[in-house]
Amino acid sequence: MNLVLTDIETKEIMPGFHGKMIHTENMTLAYWEVEEGAIVPEHSHKNEQIMQVLEGTFEFTVNGLTKLCKPDDLVIIPPFAPHSGKALTPCKLMDIFSPVREEYK
């Protein structure tokens, strides 16, 4: 199956987070355009997650440790780890979740 990212509908999953979701049998890939100042409140989930900053500066906290993430930085979030974040500039991010992030369908 071939997909074109520009053909995928954008959904605002939470205020300021506009995502394009690709779901397979075992994972979800999310491309985000994030407005400056948008916040992901602290939460956790059963999914293992890898987040990559494609553009901008994103403040990310995992298990109480906060880092400023810039382009090409990767963050690995274990299942059930509390995490949160804030876009310090407009950002483009990519997330990979396993298993599938059902609530994003």
C-alpha cells in the first residue's frame, strides 16, 4: 500500500496539535504540526512511543526529566511512563506508537 502524506486528513487531536495518522496492524505513525505554546498535559498510556522533532523547539518531560528537543532529537517513552510537553516555537513532530493508538483512529 502506498500513501501520500498530503492526501491524509488532518485532525486536531488536542488544542494546537494537528495530526495526520497512519495506522497499521501493530503501530500508529503520527505527523504533527503544532502551534507555538500548545501543551500536552502530563499523561501516560500502554503504548511504547518514539517522538522525533522535525522542526522547531519542543520542551518534553518524561518521568520528571525535562529536555529541550530540537530538529533530529529523538525521545523514547516507555509504556506507562508519565510525560508532557510544550511547543516553544511552531513545531513539526513525528510520533510512532506501538501497539496502535486506537483513540487516534
